[in-house]
Amino acid sequence: MKNSTALALVAACAIALPAHAEFTLDARFTDADGDMIADIPSDPADLVDPDTLIFAYTPVEDPAVYAEVWQGFLDHMAEVTGKRVQFFPVQSNAAQIEAMRAGRLHVAGFNTGSNPLAVACAGFRPFAMMAAEDGSFGYEMEIITYPDSGIDSVEAIAGNQMAFTSETSNSGFKAPSAILSAEFGIVAGEDFEPVFSGAHDNSILGVANRDYPAAAIANSVMGRMIERDVVSADQFVTIYKSQTFPTTGYGTAHNLVPELQEAIREAFFSFDWEGSALAEEFGRAGESQFIPITFQEDWAVIRTIDEATGVVYECN
């Protein structure tokens, strides 16, 4: 990626492009067991046991909608943990990561692409992901346009404008950038004009309203928006669909007391989806449960994309 706009400071962590990339944790964290996430501190003085747990879901176009969607789950978490639980709306991946890094966020769902940054720089410990009843999970990155846009192939993006979401997003930036360059020889800033919408919802709405001629998005988000009648399928044409990627990863800040971290895990895996607002919203994409995951195994494909594009996380 030669485009200078791809280089951004995110949550005090710089995304740089060295000759070789290797995933490492910030020096503030340890990884004695080699699982690629921060260890829980061994010194009791470094642990926190807040009266109120702050939860944030990955940035969306209308956080108020998702505050309602998550409320039943947060009530369940409060019952299991014995803590008050508060929903924290975030406007960007950077704000979400910085909140956990600064100790203001305790439980979160980080999107696919920002998971490595959250793990490396904020001490995020992911352990769960949404999945279908049969245990299958994931989504695809799609490059979409609108009918009669004049863009009938990936190659036709050249000379036009294309919307990404944010520099930390896998399907909204990193994967399409790598694919456009490696498979089609098209580079943002050289062959087309990149713009950043801030969220998948914004990119999808931008294409639907013909503000963006093309956009890279997560098809799971588009599917939910179509099901909610926010947009309609006939407003879009897909010109590229990727392999399947893992979806939002859920977990805790590394320095919560161990007993609380275990209780939070229990809340995720004991939640009854049937009849819940989560089931109504995420069931549109076929998701109906939380399943255990590991960052080391399930995010290997994302770290490979980062390595292929030379991304490394430098935490200040």
C-alpha cells in the first residue's frame, strides 16, 4: 500500500509499514504462556475490580439502536457478575481501543480488523464470537456498487472513488486494500480516490444513496440492514466477494480480577438467546449463540493479512 492515507495514528498506536511485520504485544504486557494475548497481572496491585462494568460494541452508524439490542444481555451479565453494567456508545475503532487502553472500558466487542490492535496495545483478551446454531461463523468482505454506476468490475474502480470504513477495519480497509493491490494491481491514492466513512453502515448507506460509487463492506452488516428494511437488496451490485473471515471478537480487559473475568465469560456462554433482542438482530445473519474462540488460532488469517501488507502495531 503506497497511499499515505493508509498510515494513521489509531488509539496512540501507529500503523506503520516496515519491511517485515511481526505481531507483538506492547511492552506493558506479558505473555508467559505464549497464547499471544496479555497475561492477567500477578501483582494484586495491578488488578481492578470495578463496581460498574463498561461494555462497548464495535462502532455502528446509530449506537442508540444497539444499546437497546444489547440491553437484555447486559442485564444478564449484571446478574451473573453482581455488577452494574453500562453500555458505552463509541464513534470509532480508535476511541474504543483508547478507552480500554486507558482503563475506561472493561468488556467489549472489537471488530475483526481492530482485534489485533486491541490485543497488542490495549490488553484485550478475546474469548468469544457469535456463531450459527451449527457452530459455523464468519462473514465475507464484499465490494459493492449501485446499479448503473458504470462500475461493472473490480478493474473499473480505477479512476473512481471508493469508500473504506477505517484503517483498522479488516473488511472495511485492510483486506480490500491487499486484494485490490495483489489481485488487480489497483492501489488506493494512485489508481482511485479513497474516502473513509467511519463505519460499515455509513458505507452501505453511502452506496445506497449513490454518494459513493463503490465501497468495501462486511456483508453481515449489509444483510442485517436489508432485513431491517434500512436498505433494499436491489440498491446494490456486488463485484467482489472474499473468503470467510472471523467476525467481532468479545472479551475483557486483561487487568480485571480473575474471578470477574471468569464471571464475564460465564455470562456470555450462559446467555439464553431465545426470544432476545440479540437473536432478533443478529439472527438476521444466522447467528444464534456465543462460542469460545482464541486469538491465536481464529485470528491467524487476519494476522496473515496484516503481515502480507506489512502492518505492524507500535504502541506509544
